[in-house]
Amino acid sequence: MKIFEELKARGLLAQLTDEEEIRELVNNGKATFYIGFDPTADSLHVGHFMALCLMKRLQMAGNKPIALIGGGTGYIGDPSGRTDMRSMMTPEIIEHNCECFKKQMSRFIDFSEGKALMVNNADWLLKLNYVDLLREVGPHFSVNRMLTAECYKQRLERGLSFLEFNYMIMQSYDFYMLFQKYGCNMQFGGDDQWSNMLGGTELIRRKLGKDAYAMTITLLLNSEGKKMGKTQSGAVWLDPKKTSPFEFYQYWRNVADSDVLRCIRMLTFLPLEEIDAMDHWEGSQLNKAKEILAFELTKLVHGEEEAQAAMESSRDLFSAGNAQQMPTTQLEESDLENGNIDIVSILVKSGLVQSRSDGRRAVQQGGVTVNGEKVEDFKQEFAGEALTGEGIIVKRGKKNFRRITLK
């Protein structure tokens, strides 16, 4: 099966322009394509996972990826899917985040000579003269048409700043520059990016003629992929300092039964024949599928050794309530009162709940255990001595665990 057909079989492609031309380019390794990443944090998260895996698949088939870091667009922020304006970042923060992205992407993409590029759109966007941009690009965008774009509709009801309104133009200009500078003939993005992407294709064809070769593809369910990055306690990061390999493994180990096979198909590099054989798995077999998913993705992000350790720790956790790689919260002596600390304080300080009221509610609903035993009273206290050495293992619900120790 060729790569274009494989991408379809895995459920990765949604809307396309010029499907036959795209098929020809991709299957023959002639696509130079880009995906953009705005540096809104100092780590990528699992919401970026689908895009990174797609870039890896296409590169393995001989195509050339361009990872576009949004050092310029990061000054504005994409309004897609947002209900308010993103907070402004300083140039120093943006530069730091871009450097962090580069290191993480290198685990997925081979940036050796001629195989891939990493480009920062600050290189051209920050040098633009405002009047020149208006004259060069402005005539090719219809305000009426822009206002119909899905990426703006929700924000129009709540208020869309002129700053954010320009994001589509800047993203379109990115494709125009990549086409001219690097021969980039294809762009990929989430389904919420379709209008912005079409703007780039249209700009190239209007400025350079109808024969200019530029096409767009969106990734199926990429907007859901962004949601994948969020959990009750925050984002699931690719940086092991933010989300440990064990936490990362547990995140995928605990996906819903209805999602596990779809995630295996879309995100792992297992052969399709092997995945097809899992289609009728149910019951306890789905737990096996979740282990496969968690192991494969943890291996991809953190390496096989860390994935193996996380898997073994997860099995230990479910079999004996003990996990060597379990995420740990270290308390200070100052967190104790008269040498003790209550369970609600432990839940809050460990990040297992967001507030004391959430903690009391979790205990009252029977959702908190310590070393495998249910906590019945939200006033229950633990002596500092119990937290020394291996500490205690606190579990909230079925998915959230912390080892609690005392420094």
C-alpha cells in the first residue's frame, strides 16, 4: 500500500484540494510540505501528536517536511477555537519556546542534510513593512469572505480584535514565502485551519499565476487531537520534566474503550494488517490494546527503555499498588501542621484536585484511596513519618496517581 492510500486507511485525511495531484506527489516522494506550530508554551503536547506522526510517515516515504515554528505568528495568536484573546508573549519567551520545540521535534523528524527543514516565520514576518504588506497582499483578500471563515465565527460573537483578524493573512503569507523560498508545494493542518490554508493557496495562485503549484490537506480529527492534550489536571506534555514518561504512558493506557483502536490506527506505526486484526477486540482484549497504544507512543516520545519501565510500573501499580516510576510529589516540613497533614491538603498539593472543596467531594464520593485503602473521612491525617522513604501512594479515581513523600 502506498503512503497516500495508507494515510486514508488510517483515517488521517479529511478535506483535500486537487486530490489526484496530491496523491501523485506524495506517493512518489515529491511533496515538500509544511505544518506550523505556534510556540505558545515551552513544550509540545499530545495535541500536536497527530501532526508530528504524519510528518514522520511522509518523510519515511521520501517526502520533505518543513516544520514551521511560529516565532512571528506567535506574537498574535491563532483565534481558532478560542473564546478570548491569547495573552501576549515577550520576544524572549517566544524565542525560548521555539528552541524547546526544535529539540522535541527531532525525536520525530530527521533534520539531517536535505531531509527536512525547520524554519521560523519570524525571519520574514517581523521584517514586513505594514504599508508594503497592505499593497502586496491586501488586494487578494476579501473581508466579506474572511468573515465567513469558521475560525472567526465564534469569536465574532464575543469580540474579535483587529490583531487576531490578521492571523489568516499572516498564515497565508507563510505558505507564499515557503513556496518561493523552499519550493513548498503542500500544507497540512487541522480541520479548524481550513480557511487559513485555503487563503495561502489562493494567495500563491493569485500572485504567481494559476499554474503555481500549491495544495492543501487537513488532518481528520485534528481539533480533537488538540483536546487530547488536556486532562483534568492540565496538559499532557511531551517534555518529561512536565509530564513524566509514567504519566504519559498512563494517559494513553486510560483512553476510552471506544477510542483505543482509532488511536492505534491513527497514531502508531504498527502495520495496518496487525491493527485490522484488533478491530473485533472487546472486553479484556481492549485492555491489551490500551497497553499496546501506551507503549508504542511512549516509546516514540521517550524511547524504548522509558516505555518499558513505564509499562512495568503500570502493571505493578494495578497488581500490587506499587510503581517505581510513579509521578511523585515531595512535601516540605512546612506543609505539615503539628507533624501531620490531612488528606485534602495532600490532594491539593499533589495536583490531584484543583481546590479543597474538590478534595472533600472526592473523598465523600469514595474516589480516594491511600495505599489501596479507601479514605472514608476527609479530615483523616497522615503523620510525617508515614511520608518518609517510599512514602504513600494516593489514588483519585481510576486514572490519577501520586506517590507522596516528605523531603
